[in-house]
Amino acid sequence: MTAMATTERLDRYRLHEHDWESFEALREWFEWEVPDRFNMAAYVCDRWAEETPEATALFVEDHTTAGDARGDGSGATGSYTFAEFEAEASRLANHLAASGDATACVVDESNADALRRARDEYNIGLGTVLVVDGAPQDDERAYADAVAEQDADREAVETDAEDDALLIYTSGTTGDPKGVRHVHRMLLGHLPGVQTNANFGFGEGSRFWTPAEWAWIASLFDLVFPALYYGRPVLAYHGGEFDPEAAFDLLDRYDITMAFIPPTALRFMMQVDSAGYDVDTVEAIGSGGESLGESVSEWAEATFGGALVHEGYGQTEANVTVVENGELAEKRGTSRRRPTPNCGTAGCSPRTSRGWTRTATSTSSPARTTSSSPRGTGSGRRRSRNPSPATRPWRTLPSSASRTTSGARFRRRSCGWRTGAPPARGYARR
């Protein structure tokens, strides 16, 4: 078994183990708990590979041309246990380490041509390029061939909570997409808001799915990583353009309890006769990216046996800053929105244009406060009820840097969400 980075139990993020009387009680109880040493990969994968190796981490369905080996439309189905998930990540890490290259890219077939054009146009130097489900060209290699020859054991890296973890691009709504660099603790920053938005549905038997592409921060950190953090399985479905009937079928067959579904996808699902699907297992639906509308909320509550659609608000730089919870918050107009527990928000009144503020901080990156214990000594844990907004939560790359690579990034088409492999795979190993 791989030697793991430190993964101490962090009780303040186990909100699903409590019965909350009110949102105020939750806010009063919660405080940030950020260890000095924290590694995303260790918490979402390695610790479960040791504690519950046979538990399912991922259910997988691929109905694209590449996944449909039989050519009959049935596609490829399967699953990964946490032990298998960890082994796959270790093989990739071992391959990258053996290559000796400082830069690498894993790209699927649908994005391979965009990457090639970007490499040629901007003279991007990549030491290793692995192509998933596609034919490699020139100096590229097939992903499956590259990892198959590697050992499935790799020692996890001890990382500081402040170390850079991953790069996620903004959507480019108001300009060129910009790369946002997040540190490892940003995962912890998401957990209280995601728990609240999911009605604390992370207990035994919970299952998660989103039709949104995993490169989007909302799908990746509003659902995929939080589910894996708590050792719960996620459905990875790759079926091309969004199909509302397929969505109902997946919710039914996999007994999904929590789904993150963008508003546009929900509107498409409203046009489908759902009478033949059993979706009563759905306990909550998260949504965001645009305004939902009261009619969609009412339809979802009636269709999913009383499950509420909880909207959330956030940005790539600071995600899940405002969430909804139908059980703890009374409805105000058409909304049950509240600031994420112990993370303030700031806004402006549409009527008066006067600002209102509640200790504005970055939800997605809880900051550590000063402590009497020197860094790396004592308990190695810092707690704070009001994290300092001065600590660097994220960094945005210059637009010139984002332009050189944005063409090779994942694409999110309207109503055409595609699920890809988590981009964080193997990133925390050396």
C-alpha cells in the first residue's frame, strides 16, 4: 500500500453527522479547521484506498464512439474502487516521473486537435502529451499504453495547505478566460457550503452525479471532490450532447441521492415525461451558473418527490459564497439563499445602490490565522471563526498567459456538457 500524506480527521467539516435546529446554530458552531499539512489527493483518494479499499469511488459509463467498443450503442460501463482509483493515479504519476519532463498534458480525443493547434500557433513546449481514447500523433502517446507499463504504487507527497494545487480557467464571459491558481486548502473552503446546499446528504448510501463537465469549478468542487472527500461514489458519464431522457435514466439506475444540474439542463428535463423513472432517491439538487426561476423549482420539487433545487453563487476565484438550504432557511421571495457558514458576503442593494457587507472573505480558500504554535509544530492545526481576507486565496494569471493555452482547455458547450476525468489525477505525487 502506498505511504500516504497526513490525513487527520477534521471534525468541523463533518456537518452531516449533526442535526441542525437552525442555520444560525450551524453558523455559531462552525469554525475553519485547516491543518498546516494538507493534500487534496490524499484526502479524496489515498486515505480511502487504505481505510475502505473495496468501496466504490467511481461508476463509469462511456457512450461515445471511443467507449462503444461493440458498436451497438451500449457503450462501456464499469466502476473503480478507491484502491483501483489510487492505483491508476499512481501509474500516471510514475509515468510522468519517469519521463523527466517538467510539463505534461493529458488530453481526450475531442480536445486533441485544439491542443495541437495551440502548440503550433504559440510554440508551446510540452514534454509529455498523453491522448485518451484517440490516436496519438508525432510525439504524443496513448494514455492507456503509457500507464499500463507503470507500477501501481507511489508514495504520496506531503504538501502544505498553502501549496499550489491546480489551475482552473474562468468561463470568459466578460473577456478572455483567465487561469486561476488555487492552493490545496481551497477544497476545505468548499465543504461547509456544499454540505449546506446538499441538505447535509453525505451519509452512508449517498451517491452523486452531475451532467456538467468536470473542468468547470462548479461541477468539480460543488460535487465531485466533496463527494470523494467523504468517501462517497460519483457517477462519471460520458455520452456526448446532453440528453434529458438519459439524465432521468441515470438518476434512476444509479439511485443518485445528490445531483448538481445546471438550470438549462433542468429546463430540458422539464420537457420529458418522467413518469416511467423512479427518481425518489434524489434528496437534493444543486444548481447554479444562471438564474433558475420559480417554475423550474416547483417542477423539480414535484418531480423528485419533494427534493428541493438549491441554487448557489460563486466564481472561479471564490466559489460557493452563497448557498440555499430549504430546511434551515425560510424562503424570502423566491430564494432561501444564505452566506456559506462562517464565510461572509458583500453585495449591493438593487434599489438603493448602497452596499451591505458581512465580513467578506474567500469561501473557496479558508485562510489560516496566526497561532502561538510555530508553523509545522504543535498540533499543526489552526482554527478561526473569521478567516483573514488578507491571506492569498488565489492568483489569476495574466490574460496573455491564458490566451496561449485557453484553446487547449476543456470546452463547455451550451446544453452539451461532457464529463471528463478529474484533471487533478496524479497532480499531488512526485
